[in-house]
Amino acid sequence: MEHSLENIKPLIRCPVCQKKYEPGKVVLLSEDDRKTALHLTCEACGISSLVFVSLGKMGAVSFGMLTDLEREEVKEFYGSEAVSADDALEVHRFLKDFRGGIGECLS
């Protein structure tokens, strides 16, 4: 991104309690000339969020959303292949006819 990560960190606050994030709780997921993706965990309230910052003609725009993904989980899953419609249909068909308990289903 045109501005370094260090320049945008002070601008990003927790969407729940509005505290600034501690640098050690910020995980850089991806970055290029025009956009940055971050995973943030608030030390004050413990809420995690994904934040996307983009540079446009009118300046910086950010979008954030709460997540239940932990730091290590987001590193593993961010950028991986999305669940396809075929994947969802396969699971639906399996569960529609499945007659066992949850333990059998997950094993």
C-alpha cells in the first residue's frame, strides 16, 4: 500500500470499544500498492476483526467485520480456496440422509 502499515495502525480502532490496537495484536494478512488486509485482536475487550484498507482517488477507505477466527486460524485460512456451491450441495445431501449422531458425523 502507498502508506506503510505503520502509518495506518494508529488510525484503526476496535469497532466495539473504540480502543486503539496494540501493535502486537495486528496480523498483516496481505498488502500491495493499493490495499491492505489485517486481522486485529483488541486487548481491552478481546474482540477480533478483519479490516481491509484500500486507497482510492478520494483517499483511504476501510471496511471491518467482526470474526471468531483466532490469529493462527486466520493465517491458515485467509486466501485459501472458498467453499464452492458444489461443496455446499455435497454436505447438504450427506446431512439430509444422515441418521447418526453428531460424533459419527464429524469423525
